[in-house]
Amino acid sequence: MANVHGRFTRFRGGIHIAERMEDSRVEVVIDASSINTGNNTRDNHLRSADFLDVENFPEIHFASNRFTWRSGPKWTLQGPLTMHGVSRSVTLDTTYLGAVNGGYDQELRCAALATAELHREDYTLNWRNMLARGIAVVGPTVKLELDIQAMYRSHDTPTPPE
């Protein structure tokens, strides 16, 4: 079968960089109803009680509780991911891509790429449907790939226009 790619289009969060990087924190809240795979029928099914059940569980939440340096620009972030009313520890393999001044008022931006693999059943996303030959329509794992871009903010950072 084929891989299906999707994204969440509404989210908020923050990154706190501590003096000791190991003491840093990341927190992200995702609007579960903002799932978009490019197919309205599939997206509505993903929002339903069969999967994300956005009426009862409107948000997906991640808060890191550990930053661990591996080598070079590579870090591991660990913390609970809460989805569908269930919290499980998740490890994000993260690569820091760098920082640059640019954009609105030359604010400092930094970027990273993070990946993880989730098991649907860990979050009680147990919908099972089979094709005629007994092949699952939806596989047991979800691969996450997070393209992260953050802007430095202080008390006097201007808000960019909409």
C-alpha cells in the first residue's frame, strides 16, 4: 500500500533555551481538527471517533522533559505526547539546522528537523478495516517528521503582520 502524507495546519508552542541546553524546554499544542492530507473524505474520517475523535479530544500536546545532546547538531528530545486522551513518552530524534537573521525586522530564526515513530494502538487509535485479501487499510505505525522554525521573541519583539 501507499504512504499517506498529512500535516496539521493550526498549532502553537514555544521553545525555551536555557543557559545549559539540557535544561531547555519545548511545548507544542496542535489543533487536532486541522489535519490535512489533501483528501477531504480521508481527513473527515481521521477527525472522527475512529481516529482522532476531535470532538472529545480537540488538542494534541507535547511537552519535553529532557534534552540530550548526541553529537554535532543532533539532539534527542523526550517527553509525553498526549493524544486521544492518552499520554505516552515519545523520543524525537532532532537535528538542529542552524539560525539566521532575516524576515520581518531581521528577527533571529532557527530551524530543526525532528522525527519519531508512533504506534497507533498506544493511543487507542485502533480502527481496523481490511481489504479483501486481509491487508490492513491503515498500518500500525505513524511516522512523524517535524519541520520546525522558531523566531526569537523578547518583551519588545514586534509582532509580524498577518
